[in-house]
Amino acid sequence: MTRLFEKHEIIPVGNYVILRRADIKEKSAGGLFLPTRAQEKSLQAEVLAVGPGMYLSGGGFAETSVAPGDTVIIDKIGGIEIELEGEKLLIVREPEIFAVIKEK
């Protein structure tokens, strides 16, 4: 599935997933503003677009198990950071996603 921007369409291939990290904390719990380098990257991200999946060595095909709109848990590091039309995005392989957060 693709993600449309004003001037571009981003289409992941294989089992790649396009994510937008959740907002980063700019203030500490005590209300102090944190310098940029002290701010930690969020572990949560929104899925914007997903590739179709990948072929397995045994000849089968595994579809991507996340969908656009899902909120997922990812590592602080990893993936490829890009900027498209002023928006910071992250491209990861599906195995780099640890969990999907679902509301009850």
C-alpha cells in the first residue's frame, strides 16, 4: 500500500514498511525543556505504507502483517531515516517491528 504526499507517492517494496515516529518529548517530567541531543527517540510509530511482503525460500509468499494506520513498537535505532516533503520518515523491514498496539 502506498502513502500519498502532496507531490510524491511513496511505495515500499518487499517487506519494507514506512513509519512516522510518535512525537518526541521536549520537556522532562519536571517541566524542563530538554536540549535536542538529550531527547530520546520514541519507541512508538505510525505505519504509513507497507510493501506487499516477500517470497519465502520454500516457495511460498508471506504478506506483510501490519497495515497503514497501525501503531507499532520499534527500536530506538535501526531503519533508514529519510525526509520527504518536510516530514521525517523511517523505513524498516517488517522484522524490525516488535509489536502492534491495538485498542480494546
